[in-house]
Amino acid sequence: MDVLPFVILNGALTGMLLFMLAAGLTLVYGLMGIINFAHASFYMLGAYLGYQFTVTLGFVPGLILAPAVLGLLGVAFRRLILFRIGIQDQVRQLLITFGAAMVVTEGVQMIWGRYAVAYHAPRAMLEPLFNLGGLDFPIYRFFILAVATGLFVAIYGLLRFSRVGLILTAAQARPQMVRAMGYDLDHIHDLVFGLGLAVAGLAGPMIGVYPVMAERIITLLFVVVVVGGLGSLIGALVVSLVLGLIDTAAVTYRISLEPVVNSLFGPQERGTFLFDIASINTTTFAPMLPYLLMLLVLLLRPRGLMGQRDL
Amino acid sequence: MKFLTTTALAMGLAALTSAAAFAEDTIKVAIIEPLSGPLAANGADILERFQFIFNRVNAAGGVLGGTTFEVIGIDNGWDVEKTAQAMQQAADQGVDFVINGIGPQHAAAVQGFIKKHNDRNPGNEMAFLVHSATDSKISNENCTFWQAVFDPTVEMKLQALVEGMKAEKFGSKVFMINPDFEFGHAVDEGFKSLVGAGETGLELVGAELMAPFGQVTDFTPLIARIQASGADVVLTGNFGPDLIGFIQAATDAGLKAKFATLYGDDPSSMGALGADRYIAADVMNPVEYNENDTGGVAVLEELNVEYREVIKSNYGTDRYRMMVDGLVAAIGKAGSAEPKDVMANIGGVEIASAGGTGYVRAEDHQLIIPYFVMGVDKEAKHTVLFKGDDKGFGWKTRYLVPAEDMAMATRCEMTDKP
């Protein structure tokens, strides 16, 4: 089997999915300085809403309605709750969004139950697009790739070339000046926050729907945002792809400490400390690698790879 | 002064409302399981099933000429510290029998507490009834007179699975993926020693432990590794999101391997994956009961119907009934409901089951029953139903493992018989 093409392809697909989830968070943190710990919970809500709409209305309506509803919820959330805390007060932001995360997560589980729901992508999408090394790659993975790429292009275009984007970029550095020039930052912030959450609502239904999804992914999303650089969309994209590649490579090329331990100390018996050390390998510990990367980056370059502001 | 009275009042109210009060003269049973948190649904389901079965016993007249069972649930939030607190609560309320099984770390905590408690409180002992065996140490090295395990051990389940695979010519090259915690290690080690002993006719072409409980989001690389190994069977102890994601990725990628699972019968996974994926993966799963094969046992036929009507779920798990039956029989044999007498008489008790009669082994208080190796059946007469939600497919017996084959040797030496 051609391992390298598989690693690159699968890494890219996984990475783009991660980017779709992290894009909204990057946007909100980078442009508004708001740490939204509830982002993953909202994306979970989006996923369940997407599931509900798909069941009652169909896949495509679900894909359109879930982000729309979530965008509106985002605006409501910002206006009613976040508005009351100053943008500088990061501790309170963290606490409030953390609380919101718990409320949303529990709320979703109360409404839809604590068991995984039967969410299936439409049959046509499950057909293989092509086969690489004996494994089928279904269409929906490429659909996710297409949506994520489109999202990146759209958001990047919005930020660089549209009026709103220019105002936002200016407002990052000089909010008072921008307000003095007569721009209504509140409405623009509504737009950004709503957009951030709408993107989460788009990503949610793509990834699979189960009750523990939010807790698992929020820390990973923060790794992407922090390592990529706060506020940098390109940084988020690059890091997402890197994490996707690292994850795929770590599981596919199994590197373990066993040869090292065995050559130094001989083969170990089960239950001993050295056996446990020898069992450390990249397949089992793949989910931990993003955090090791974050640790490294924070030590060497705290503002992230492409960030404009420090943590 | 005001502060003190308010505090005292608050504490008094809390004390009144927190503990469930037991009536006098009943046999007190506490079920300690997660009733909050991510596993709340599993804990609540188990509590409900036990209450259903104990209520049946009470309605039929109870034990010892009229004594009834009183069952309460105590929440441990799947937190080991809370399990210890729950045990203290149970002890304080004079609970006789503690039932627990979700999570080997909790069973270990209960076991540890009971051993110490019974040591220090002769005459006021508690007994431990384990409904799910997920770690070999509990049944073997750490066994105690004060516990009875009503579920075959991981090794026994693997033995059943291996026999089923041989009989059904399910496959010959096995790749094993297990969750990286005590239970997954038990499966990993158990299967490796079975294959090592050499009578399985199976070849282990790969084994991995993966980060459990939903941490892995992309299973495709694992699927690629399995495919590269040439395996035709995947053996996995994964459950919940780990199993759902795994089978989803495998069927999406068109992996040509069948699945031998230990928790594929979980209704939640069945619902999330759907019949087509289960059939594509040709899932095979060992379990103590499958309602499409009651073996003609009358009480099981009744329960099949009753449970569906009352609880709106299918009666797919029978070991809780076996536990209660075993407890009732031991009480009858002992002529007393004191934990000491019950545990002294529980060895040798016979248990009716769909596959034939089983028993509780005296040596280690372990349930030995014939075991069913099930396969997916889209045309099953009784499909899996959970809280009114019909999954649309069910199970059939592919192979019935006789009880003698399940009676594997134990390393248990009960040193604390009173």
C-alpha cells in the first residue's frame, strides 16, 4: 500500500475538518478578543440541530438551517450575556463562556438524550469517491474538504477585501478611533460572533453526533487557535493541517519506545515499570501529540506561529 | 450567632433530605452507579432493570415467608471518590447488599471498602454483587468471600468468542484494537494468552491500544493499519463513541474484515450505526442472553413480553435476573438474609438460563452459564428496542458455548471466609 499518499490525503482531510471547527473560534478570539469556551458546545448544539433538521426536513435544509439558527443564537448570546463584561476582563469572559458551555452541553443532552443519535449522511454521499491503497474514500469527506476550503476563501476574502473586514482589522488595534469615525462596532461584532458560531453550526453535522463531543474537542480547538496564532486565519489553517498530518502519521507509522527499552534492558515482563515505558507508542498516544506541540510552541514562541498578539 | 443558627439549620435540612430512608425489616439493596454525568443513562437503565426484577420478586411474596427487598440507587457520578462516599452512605444506612458493575475502578473501590468494613464490623457486614466483570483482578487475585460475580470474566467471554469464531469459520487472522484502560488491557492480555496457548486456530496479526472515550476522532489510519496487516477479523472491546466511530470508519472505507465485539450489543451503538453498517461489518458478539432464543424457559418468555410492555425496551440482558435469582436461592438455602449466611450458601446455587442450567461456582462465587455467541440478524423476530425507539434489527444465536467450556480455571483463593 502506498503509505505516504495515504498519510498526506487523510491528514489533509482530517485537518480541514478541524479547521472548519476552529475557524469560528479563531475569528471570534482574533478579531474581538473574546475567549469563547462555549464554542465547542455551540458546535455540538449545531450538530444536534443539524440532525434534527435532517430528520424532519432533509440533509440540505439541515445544512442551511443549522448555521442560520446558530448564527442568530450567537448574536443573542453576545448581546445578552457577553455584552455585560468588558472585553478586557478575560477571566470573567472565560468563566461566563465556560458556564455557558456547561449549560449548552447539558441542555443538548437533556433534550436529545445521553445516547448517541442515529445521524447518517445521505446515502449518495457515502459512496466512495476513489480508492487509495485498498481503502475507499467516501464522497462526504471531500464534501467536507470542499466546504472547509470554501469557508476559508470566503472568510479570508471578507477580512482582507471587504469593508467590514477592514473595519474589523482596524478595530482590533484602534477600537476607539474606529468608533470615533462613526462605525457602529456593536453591529459588526454581532456579525463576527454570529458568523463564528454559524461556522460551528456548519461543521457540527459533518463530524458525527454524540453526547460527549463538545468536551473532547474544545481543548483541541484551543490548541489550533493558540499554536496558529491568535487572530490568524492562515495560522489556524496551517496548524489544522499539521495536526491532521501528525495524527494520521502517528497512527500509521507506529513509533514506540519498545526497541529502545529492549535494546538497553532486554525484553520486559508485563506489569513492570519498564514494560509500561516500552509500551509508549505514537498510535496509542496520538491524541496527546497536539498538546505536546502546544507546549513546545508556547515555550519557544508564545504568540503562536503567525499571531499578532501574545496570549 | 445568627450565622451559626443558619448554618445549623441548613446542615440539618441537608442531612434530612440527602439520605434515602430505609424502612425497617426489609432486605436493603443499594445500587451504586453513575446517575449523573456522561454515563448517567447507562446507570439509570441498570437501576431501572434491577428495580423491575426486585419488584417482581416482592410481588410474588418476597423471600423467607414475606420479607421484601428494598432497592435504592446511589449516584457515584462515575467518580471513584464518590463511589467510596456512596459506600459509606450505604454502610451508615445498614445496607446488606451492594450492587455495582460499571467501571472496574469502581468495583475495585467497592471491593476494597467492603473488605475493610466487614473486618471492622463483624455482624454488620455487607456483601457485593457484581453485575459486570470488566477486570480479571476482581474475580481472581482480589477475590473475596463477600462478593459474587454474576457475569463471566473477560477471559471467559473471549473463550466463548474464540469458540464461536472457530465453529462459524469467522476468520483466521485477527487484529485487536482495545481502549487503553483496565478493561481494554484485560481484553488485550486475555486474548494474547488464549492465542499463545495455541488451541484457537487463530493468528494475531496486530494489536493496538487506543486512547479511549471519544478522544480519537479519525479512525481511518487505524483502518489502514488493519488492512495492511491482512486481517480478516477485527476484535475489539471498544464501546460507545469509540465503537461507533470505529465501525463507521471501517464500513465507509470498505474494510474487508468482520467485527468480533464485546459491546456491539449496546442499543445506543446499534442505533447510531444502523442495520446496514452492522451487517456490512458482520458483527459477532458474545452475551448471556438473546431474546430470540429463550430455550423455552417460561420465565424468560414472560420477561420478554412484560419488559417490552412496561419499560418499552427489549429484554436483552438476563444476568440481572440471574443475580436476583441467585440471591433469592441463596437466602432460601441459608434460611436467612444476613450477608454472612447468604455468601456462605451462594456457592452451588443453580441458575436457570436460556442456554441450559448454570450455577454459581463455590470456589470463587463466579457465575458459570452457557454463553451465546450472537450474530446480527436483520430479520430477527424480536428487534432491539430501547425506550420506545426500535433499532430495526436484532440478534440470532450463531453458536452456543456449553457451560463446561466457560468454567475456566480461577486464580482465586478465598482467604477471608469467616
